[in-house]
Amino acid sequence: RMRVRSGVFASSCLLVQALGIALFLRGFFPVPVRSVPRREARADPPAEPAPPGPGMVSNWTKIPSPLFKKVVIVLIDALRDDFVFGSKGKQFMPYTTQVVEKGTSYSFIAEAKPPTVTMPRIKALMTGSIPGFIDVVMNLNSPALLDDNLIWQAKTAGKRIIFYGDDTWVKLFPKHFVEYDGTTSFFVSDFTEVDDNVTRHLDRVLKREDWDILILHYLGLDHIGHMTGPNSPLVGPKLHEMDNILKKIHISLLSKEEASLPNLLVICGDHGMSETGSHGGSSEGEVHTPLLFISSAFEKRSAPLAQYEHVQQTDLASTLAIGLGLPISRNSVGNLILPVVGGKTMREQLRFVHLNGFQLSRLLQESTPAYEKDPGYEHFKIAEKSHGNWIKLYLEGNNSEILLNLGKKVLKQYLEALKTLSSSLSKQVTQYDMYSMMVGTVIIMEVLLLLLLSVPKALSKRAEFEVPLSPPLFSLLFYLMCLMLCAVHVIVCTSAESLCYFCSMSWLTAVGVMMLISALMCGILSAITKIFENSRLPLKNPIASSYNWSEIDVLILAGTSGHVLSLGASSFIEEEHQTWYFLINTLCLVLCQELCRNNFLQKECDPQHSTTVRRIFDSIGEASECKNIDIPAASNLKLGKATSSSEFIKGSDKWISLAVPCIILICCRLLRSLNQTGVQWAHRPDFGHWLTSSEHKFELSFLAVVCLLMIFFLVQRRCSMVSKIAMALGLLGVYSYRAAIGNVVFPWQHGGKDISKGITEARFVYVFVLGIVFTGTKDLLKSQVISADSSTKSTGLWEVYSGLVLLAALLFRPHNLPVLVFCLLIQTMMTKYIWIPLKFDAAQITSMHYWFGQAFFYFQ
């Protein structure tokens, strides 16, 4: 056996844990389908399918000519489908609704794949590919897009592109625009200027003729959703503003059309918004966005559609590429939206879908080894053969009804092949590498179990662990496990239909991982065996060695473990708040039982028991004097816990302590009514909706004042006088900031004329936050370096704490300030009337903090 220090052991476990997590994440985040690099993407387009028979050749070998002269893409961030096609569209977007119902347009509902975040959605719109969840991490710092995309193809073809809007486009496509003006998307309280900075260029650009593609990305609607939700009174005016802009663009495009080529206006959203105004998930409101094509080339609609056809968001890239006479992006998994080119001849339509099918089949060949067995590829080859027969009839000059019917049949075959090919390619993005995930999970679970078995020793700085190196039993087990795991590895890697990352590693690396898993398993069995051996030995010190588990300990362990296990089901994840609400309610009931037991059931200690405990204290004190060992504080607390039940709480405090769990339950029930959360009931009205409506602004203002005053009284009592003044001014600044952006009002303020961004007021609060935290940090350093004064240290800790509370008050929405107040109140009551009197140890208090912290997160 070899002995290692606890620090070395813990560090080794962390390294192995990092390896397991990395392996798991590599399997969990599938690599998106990727084709050749962009610089090699401009290959010669395929010719029409060759007609059967000798001497007949089709001379159509080039990319078809453009269908539209100018294209304007208006992307309205967070535009939900019901904002255009629903009641809000009819009320606030009358011009757009008229064009959709009776104009020359085609309307669709585009389905966005999660994650519904701006940068991955822009990638999907312009490349036709499906970005993975790893792109969410890159959303904050968007690097240049190196994949083949529509913008690069247009620039390479000599088209002049102008862009105004979200600067994410500028980062993704640097040096692609002849003119651009990017606006940052992070000032979510800015509803007007972020869009005005886009619109101010419109009049000048629409008069010019020196551009081919104009892209506008409006952010104001998304900001309104984040701040106030989709049912906010601010949504209507913003939609009306967008409607006027679309009207201006459409009229300008119609007035400048030439006889040869029409212009095209595309209206779309990158994603929608949920019922709470956020996005990123897969709810219907987040993934359904409108997609409108408006052009004089289309037939005028006679009546509104009863239902709108669903298309994929990735279909836009293929459709625009055909419309602009450009090659379809090599990485695109989208299908051509046929109605957009439905006015062309049958030969042109067949040519368009053949180009799309050829691109998808080539991408399938490059990403799937067994592509020939794919049903989509087989359907495409059948359609291609039928297309060749149709061309033969066409070149022979056959213009009969038979030719038209055959063309429609071939077109239908192509569309079915496109749908199947696109589905096969899309599934590759959502296919998880299960084998790599399982290997990573096994490593993670083994390390966690080994750490749990070693926790008692890990708490001691001088602890050493005995690592078994040569017991015969474990050596034999080690080799047997290695052989078994290597056999499993061979079977999986030789029979797996899809490529696994773990199988692509070298055999030496794979065997090393198998040996690591076997060694960890042997270590776990060794630790368990040692625990059983120690349990059979006679105890030298029964009082110090034994530990009785209370109901609180069992509840904390069972509740935390149960929550972890519940995360294995998606329905429990969607409604996770219900788990935490149940756990804190149960915790309050158990605390109430513990308080009753200590107040009423243990009136007086048994004299014999008191004598025994006194002797234990004396013996421990003598031992500490002889051996110069300090008694740990935790031991004093636990031994004192057994002796102080008769002196627990006296007088009125006893009844207050008994009432505390009931008060906490009442507070939590009130907070549950403040905000509906989860998936099942998020759409239902709650008290938060009532407070945030414009009719109840004075009630919200009064509530905010009361909450800010209570925060001051709950936090400032142990701070220095300077920090108290700073805290009061900071909380006043918090209210001023909310009044400046229009959430609350001052008594002398009437209407919303004085609404601003509130940047000055927010900076005012930040200055006081930094000042209070700096003062507290200075006191902490002073207590550590200069003097050992505990009061100075306590004051410093409270000042840092109050500074963070002030920061939280600034960041909380005004109707959620009661959450912060009740959080501080519950923490104060539990500290004074439960944790200190019942002498809970640090582990129990930390676990309860964690439980209440999770519940209060969902209360927001």
C-alpha cells in the first residue's frame, strides 16, 4: 500500500473528473454536419440530368440567372408568428396584414431549431445549416463565419451588400458589406434608439441604386420582450413602427422596378419569444417565426389563407441562393421553397430542385459513409432518372399534356427526395455519441463515489489515504475488468453504425482509459472493504466516534439525492421549481417538529446523563491539556447540543421560534403567487402580471418603496455609520433608476414624458456598491493583518454582504423586490430562532441555504 496526502488525492480526483466530463461533453455536443472549406466551395454546378439515348445532350450547365434584381431582408428580432398572423398583426400591422391576405406575397411559418439564440439563428438563415448547442457559448463573442454561406457567395459574385442593425452580423461577416452600421444588442432597456439607428439610413439608401442586397436587423422588439414580456403595452407601438418601415420599403421597391427583373422583400424573425419574454428554448412561441416573401413577380392573392404552411428556417438560404442566381451553400440542409419560383417554366423549376437535390446528396456523401443506402439518396437518383426522361421529351419538341403531367410527377419526386435528404442530414446534428457519453459518465460516477467514501478523511488537512497496489484479489479483479472492458470496446467499435469519438482514438489511449476505469473500481471496492473492516472493530471512544442521524440529516440527504435523480427526466427539469417548493415546505415541517421536541419533550436532562456528559467534558479537557490538542468547535457544538435542551429558549422567544416555520411557509406561499414559472402554467396570469401592467404603476411604486425600506432595516444593523448612509443613498438610487426607465413613478411625476435610459442613476448606485464593498474589504484586511478584533471582522463581513444586497436590489425587477425582502427576512429569522438555538453545524446550514436559494431563484 502507498500513502498519499489528501491534497494530492483530491487534485488527482479533479483531474480524472475533468477527463470524464470532457469525454461526456464531446459525445453530448455532436459535431455539426460540415462540408468542404469555403475557399473550395465554388465548384462548377451540375448539368441537367443527361437524357437517355445516343446523340441527345442538354446544354444547360450553368447556374440559372437571377430571379430578382434587388433583395431586402428585414429581420425583426424575436418576431413571433402570432405578432404578424394573429390578432396583434391585424391591430398593429395593418399594411403587412393587407399584403399577406390580398397582396402579391407568400407567407409561411418558419420553424427554428433550438437553441433559439440570435447568433446560431443568423448562421442557420445564411448557411442553411443547423448550428449546435455549442454555438450558444459563442453567442457572446461571435467569431467570423468561415463556412460557406449566402453572404460570401453574393460578395464573390460581385453583388454589393449593405447592412444596418445588430453588430453580430458584422462580426460574423467582416469585410463582406460595402456599407454597414452595427448596433450593440446588450442594452436591453433601449427600445427606441437601437431601432432608430437602423431606420435613419433608410431614406438615403432606398433612393440609391448602387446596392443589390440590403439587410436590416431590428432589435427593439426583442428588448421589450426581455424587459416586459410579449403581452406588454409596449409591443403594440413597436409592431406599428415596424409596419410603417415595411410599408416604406415595399413602396420604394415597387416604384423602382424595371420590366426585366422584379425586386423581393423578405420579412422574417431569427426566433420568437416565450410567454415570459425570453428565448433560447424549444417552446412553440420561441421556435415559430413568420417568413414572408413579397414581390410583384408573385400572383395576387384573392383571399387570406386559413392555415400557413410550415417550413424550416434553414430553407431560406437555399431559396435566396436560387433567387439571386448563386450556388447553394455547400453546408445547407434546407429545401427550396417551391412557391417562390412557382411562376417559372417547368424546365426551370425542375432545374432549381435538381440543383438543391444534388447539393444535399453531395453533402450526404461527404458526411455519411453508407450514403447509398439512405432512402433520400435513392429517391433522388430515381427522380434524376425521371428528370432525364422528361428532358428527352422536351428536347424532342413534345409540348403535349403528357409532358406537363410527367413534369409535375418528376417535381413531386424531387420534393420528396429533398425532404428525406434534409431530414437525414438534420438528424446527424441531434445524434448523440452515446458510447463516449457512457464512458465519460462511468468515470465521473466512479470519482464521485470514491470522493464520497473518502469525505471523512478529506476534511482533515493531515489526512493520508492508503492506495492499494498489490492485494492479490484486487490485482486479479483489475486485470479481469481491463480484459472485459477492452472486449466491450472492440465489439462496440466494430459494430457501431455511426462514428464514435472514443472509437476514433488510438488503441493505446483507449486501453489507458479502460485501465483507469478498472483502477477506480478497485479503489472503490478497497475503500468499501476497509469501511466494513473498521465497523467490526471495537470502538475506543463511543461518544466521540458515534454519530446519531437526526430527521434533518436524513431529509437533507434524501432531498438532495432525490433532486439529483429527478434531473434524469425532462418533465421534472421543466417543472423543477415544484421539487424545490416541496422540499422547503417539508423542511419547515421537520424544523417545526424539532423545535417542539426541544421545547416541550426535553424539559430537564436526566441527572445521570448530565453527570456522564460532565465526565466526558472533563476527560476531553484533561486529554487536551496533556497532549496540547485544541477541541474542535464542531465537537463542542454537538456535545453542547445534548446538554442544553433544558436551557434552549426561554420566555417569549420560545413561542416566536415555534411560529417561525409557519411564517416561512406563509411567505413562501405568497411568493409562489408572484410569478408563474415552468412550462405547464407559465402562461397563466399571476400577481406579477397585475403589478407590471400600466394601470397599476402606483401600486407597484408603493410596493417598491416598502421593500427598499425593509431591505435597509434588515441589512444595515451591523454596518458602520458610513455604510448605513451609503446604503440608504444607494437604495434611493435604485428607486430613481426604476423611475427613470418608467417602471415606477415619483409622487410628482405624471405620465411617461421623463422616461430615459437610467444610465446615470444606475452608475450612481454602482458607485455606492463599490464603496460599501471596498469599506468592508478594508475592515476584513484590517482584522486579519493589524488586529485580531472580531467585531471589526464581523462589521467587514456585514458591509460586503450589504453591498451585494444593494447590487441585487438594483438588478431585480421592481415587482420581484418582495422576493429579496422575504429572502433576507427568512434568513434572519432562521439564524436567530432556529440555527443558533438548535446548534446546527455548518454542513446542515449550508445545505439549507442551498435549498432556499434554489427555491428563491424560481420565486423570481
